[in-house]
Amino acid sequence: MENNNIGSLMDVTMNKMREMVDVDTIVGSPITTPDGITIIPVSKVSYGFASGGSDFTVKEKNGFGGGNGAGIKIDPIGFLIVKDGGVRMINVTPPASTTIDRAIEKAPEFIDMVDSIIAKYVDKKNSKEVQE
């Protein structure tokens, strides 16, 4: 192949990823039960890719060495249930389980606590200045 470069490697990788993941992967096809309930599966898709390469000269010819890789992770997160004109979500994933997820959930409480400590400090400092 005469025209090997990192751009063409990335194009091939992205096209293959596009073939594997489409909208039907994230929001699945609706399933209708005999009693009129519609169930729609919902998933979370995460992906990443990396590429690298180098142009070099070998015996007065231009050469190229490169490679790339990609990964896709699909996690089911729940089902949309459509019944009698109403829609509700049933989660199948447990609540935040990683340290980062828990930290993000607790961030508002932490900010409130810091605000409270700062407010007490400012009040204490202001009351000392008033007494002097």
C-alpha cells in the first residue's frame, strides 16, 4: 500500500467502530408484550482509541510504521417501560460504585460543608473586629 499514514489507519478504525455501534445499540428495539406493555432496553456505550506512527526513510524510500487500537464497552443500564400512556425507567445498574462516582455524588454536600466552615470563620473574624 503506497499511501499508508496515521490518518488512513484512524479512518479504518473509526469506520469499524461505527459498524459495531449504532443507535440501536444504545436504545434497543422495542419489545411489545401481549398485554400492551412496551419494553425498550437502554445501554451505555463507552469507547476509546489510540493511534501512533512514524515516517522514516529506508534505502532512499519513504517508509511508514504505525499502529492503532480501539475498545468498546457496552453496559446495560435499564429499561424504559411504556404502559397506558406513561413511561418509567427501571434501572438495572447499582448506584455509584466507584470512588469517583461516590465523590461526584457527595460533592454538593462537601461544598455546603466548606461554605458553612468559611461562613463561621468570617463571622468569628467580624465579631472580633467589632469588639476591638
